[in-house]
Amino acid sequence: MNESPKLLMPKRLIENRAKIPHIHDFKKESKKFYLYKKLARLLFLIKAFWKISVFVFKRPFLDPFDGGGVGCIQPFYNFEIYPDGQARTCISTIMAMKIGRVTERPILQIFNSIEAKLVRISMYQKEYTYCSKSCPVFNENRFHKIDRKFIEEWEFLRSDQRQVILNKRLTIKNGPSKISDNANVACNIGCEFCFLPVQTNEIRVINEMTNYIIHHKDELKIVHFCGGEPLMQQSTKKILREYQNLNSCKFEFVTSLSSLDHEMRGLLSRIPIHYFNVSVNAANAQTYQKTIARGDWAALQQKIEIIYALSDGRMYMSFVVTKHNFHEIAEFARYASERKVTSIHFHTLKPGPDAYRALSLGTFEAQAVLNQLDHPVFCELGDKVHASVLREQCRGLIALAPFQ
């Protein structure tokens, strides 16, 4: 009979195991962790139930639009799905609160979970408890734009969602009107600053997302593809085939255009496009080839013209600032403006593995970025440029320099 494998340990350690504090009984530790986790969840639910109950009691006496409107409408219409199945009401770098996992509960239940309701309460009360201050809504002072008129006229809200917001309610029975696909990380190029390769696709998560989008055509107003390279993903193609010649839902793509082939061009020509956000991250061929593995600068220029025509000019361009391209910010702004883009977005690196932190800006690069942001081209472009978060983060790096 085969014996079960045993842990090989030196005799001295076995004899003195009781005296060594860092060797634990992991089975006992896992039980403790499980109990702590359950207790923390129970305390969270008690606190959440109390907060929701107080809000529901006070709701009839409150005006949601006193002082300029509800803080943000993301939690009332948006549903973000990530590779591990976790869902949020906004992107993970801004929204800390996870509202559920799509492999454990239906999307409709998650969208009205206790966590989702707490986020909505924070927006009604303008506390932004679960939001990062790096959010453009904070940095660009866009709160004043979300008033009653905006709620009543904005095209991506359904009538039931409008009534929920205007009456300061928490449950949206028909679910989200926007799905943001961060779940599929498949990509055919390699950006040096991207840490998606350390993540893997979970087929069940992708299937849950794809099936929801396909079977809720009447409820959805917008679908946002932003995980990996969406134009090469089979799930994207499957969804687009189902929405051919339907005008009730618009589509957004964050893409490098590396997989814009004849088939995809045909699919894109028969759907309503809200915008394309093209990830360029360079202002010339030399930097592009250094930054994007397997990228083709000449082919990109041709595809940009094609996409511009397909989207009727509704095209953005984005630039992730690293140590290898920080000196091209002003040059990129000029490059993008010459292609008549609707807006230009600058981003810093998201938190990721150590290998990518080496590309993050230091004090020298941060000061160089601030100097470039004072270039006349940014004054010429005005509101087309979205660089407020970049500016604040660079100032923060410089301010922290003496303490590092």
C-alpha cells in the first residue's frame, strides 16, 4: 500500500518544532481566518443594514438635487466585469467597493446587492466613501453637470433608471443599461507597461458576460469593450453579430486597432458606434516600436483613418505615460489634434507587478511632464485634453520627493 507523501524536514527542526514560533498549524490558522472572515462579513452586513434602513427612513424628506444634483450616476447604470468575475460600478482604480462575483450570483442580483446600494447612498449624500480622489469627476469638477435636466435628457439612462434617481431610490429592477467588459484579457500585442499577461481568462466569467449582453438587448443602452484587445476576441464578435442593424444600443471600444481585419470592419459598419478610444502611447514610429511589441506604426496610421470614417469622427486617443515616452506628451497632443480626435487622454501607470513599476515616473520625469503640460498646444486644445489626473499625480510625486 502506498504511503501518503510526508513533508521532508531536518530532524533538528522536527524535534524543536514546538520552540519555533514561525512554524504554524496551517489547518488551525485557516479555520481562524475563515471565522474572522465570517465575523467581518457579519459586522459589515449589520452596519450596511443600519445605513440602508436609516437612508430609506429619511428618503421622503430629502431632495436628491439640492446643491447641484446627485454626485455621480455611474452606480445607477454601469456594471463592470473583471477577469476574476468580480463586479464594480466603476473602474477598479477608482471604485474600491466590489459588489459581487458573476460566477456566484446573477448579474441582476449583483447590480442590486447590498454593496451596490451602499455605493448609491454615498452618491446621493455626496460622501464618495468608496471612490478614489484620482477620479476625473473630482479633478475636473464635473459634479455640477449632473442635475435634474441631465438625468431627464441623458440618452444612456432608461426611464426606470431616471425615476429611481429622481425619487432617490436604491433598487433598479431591470438591471444596468451599460456593461463594461474588462473580463476578457486576450490580446495579440505586448505593451511594455501592461500587466494583463499576469492575468488569465476565466471562460465561465466571459460566458456569463456574453450571454447577459446577448439576452438583454432591450435593457442595454451601451456596451463598453476595454479588456485586452477586443477586436480580436471571439466573445466580442459573437456579441456584435447579435446586434447587427439594431440601433437601440451603442458600442464603445478601447483598442490598439491591431486586429482590425476585414471581418471586423464589416461587423463594425453595421452597429451604432459611440466612440473608439485608440491606445497609441507614442508620438512617432521609433517610440511606438519600443513601447508596443509586435506593433506596426505604418499600419496603425491607415487603421486610424478607417476607424475615423466608421465612427463618423467620434474617436479619442490615449497615451499611457512612462519613463520611455514622457518626453513626447506635447508632441503626442499635436499628433492627435492633427487627426481631428474628439478628445485626448493621458494616463499614468496603474498599480501592478514589480516589473512594471520600473516604468513609473520618478521626480525628474514628473517635473518634465509638468513643464510640457504648460506647452502652448495644451492651451490651444483646451477641453479636448484630459490630463488633470496626470498633473495632480506628478505634483504629488514632486511633493513626496524630500521624504523618500
